Amino acid sequence: LGTGLSILISKKNPSLVTTFSLLSCGYVFSSYREVRSVVLHTLNRARFSVAVESFLKTGQVPSLQEGNMQEKIFSFPWLKDRPVILGSRFRDAFQDPGAFLAIEPLFEKERYIVTYNPSKGKVYALLKDQAKSDDILKAAFHAHVLLHFIHSADNSLSSRSQQEHLMPAATDFELHIAESCKMVSTSYRHFKNNAAEQGWRMSDSLLNPGRARLH
């Protein structure tokens, strides 16, 4: 089809710039539809985020078709607006040693640590040097749970401040971290089982965690 159309177009001697523009737009649109139509079984960061958010809101992991349809395809790598940093460095995650010491006991039995840095507005998941594949998945899941708690608290404070004409109070992030630990301990296994039932392949290979590890 492409060869036949190219012969017809070349015989009419159209404007090169116009032809290039039209064909480029057609190529980009076709590529977009091609990627959108493919149903992938693996969980990259975007699809993992969709799966966890759906699980927290409905108690169910979306199906393969739903998860792939909700994934944002257009994203620019130079726009580093990711709210969750997996495998981050210690100096990026904590503002001071006191913030680390306050939550360290909560993760004594885990091979990772999850925290929130209010100055950067991001959740950080730090991996210990003993962390295995399942620990990385659990750390990513925990990070999204904590992010969900923080967003819910921010929305609640914002609504209250608008109604009562008050400035939002400072959020107790340590309390949210403790609450997230309780939720993850009871829901992570259910999340994994539900994802497997929907056909998702649970692997950390596409989550691309950073190389930094805690010793």
C-alpha cells in the first residue's frame, strides 16, 4: 500500500514540505495507535502506578486491557516529575539525620525504607543491600501507598482550609509512614495475588530501580 501510494504521489509532483508534514503526522498517529493496541503483561513504572492506584481505590487490580489503556504513553524523559523515586540515595531522601532515625524502627524487618521529603514533594524508596526482587516490588508498592495517604491528607486539609478560611496545618508525615506500614503488611500479598489473577507478570525488571543501596 505504501509503495503504491508513493508512486501516485510522486507522479503529481506535490510540495515536498507539505508531503513530508502530512506523512509524518500519519506515521506518528499510526505509531500511537499501534502502541495503544498492544496489551502487555509486564508492569513498568507507569502500569505499576495505575495498578496500585486502582487497587487502593477499588480493592482490585485492573485487567490487562484496562491497565494498558490507562497508561500514559506520551511522557518526556527530561521532565523529571516522577512523584516516586525507587532506589534513591540517602542524601536525596532525608533532609537531616533526625528524619531517618525517627522512621528507621518501622522498617527494621524490611529490606527497604520508604519516606517522604516535603522540601521536594516526592516519596523515596531506599533499598537495603540485601533487597531481592520481591523486596523491590514491595518497596515500590509501599511508596505508592504512602503517596496515596499524603495526597488524601493534602486534599482534606485543602478542603478544610477553604471552608474555614484557615491555612493548612503541617502534615505529620511520620504518622502517614506508620499508617502505610500497617496497610502494606496486610494488603501487599493480596495485591500480588490479585495482580497474578488478572494476568500481570510480577517482575521488578521493568521498574528500573536505582543502583544506590543502604549498607
